[in-house]
Amino acid sequence: MSFEYALGQWRDGERRMREAPPERRAVLERVIERVVAELRRRLGGAFTTDELVELYGRGTDWCVQIAVASAPQAPWAWEARTVADAAFSRYVRDATDYAGGRRASRV
């Protein structure tokens, strides 16, 4: 999977989050923050966009498990295309080779 494709998916997740009904956003934010915390745990300290794409490419079922555990009474918050993708979109900003909304040029 290319970085550009993954980034498009992640940005779509952020868009879906922004377009969610206002009464659902607090729950979605809580789920997304927990997925981000798990991304931090899985990737450790410094990481690259390639490492994040590789993790994403392995699947996001674990994100759904976090969503179910975090919001058991809110099945609409279990949609990986929203919570996982939005979490990856937020977390990519911390990649060592990501700046200004895009991947830094490679030498």
C-alpha cells in the first residue's frame, strides 16, 4: 500500500469524524484517542510514515476491538473507516518524516 493511498484513507476518516452528528462526537473522540494511545504503544518512540503505513496495511481489527471496549453501547462508534482512519491521520503528524501536511522529501 502506498503512503499516498493510506493518507487519503486517513484523511477521509477525519472528514467522517468532522461530519458526524454533534451528539456523537464526544464518544468518537474518546475512541479515537484510545486508538492513538495504542498506536503510540505499538510504534514506541520515533517512527516513520512507512512504519505507520505498514502497521495500517496489516489491518485495523484491533482498532475495532478498542472501539467496542471503549464504547460498548455505541455500535456506530465501531466503524473502523472512521475511528481507525482518523486515529492514523492524527498520529501520522508525529512521524519523523512528515511535515506540513505531507511526507518530507527523501534524499
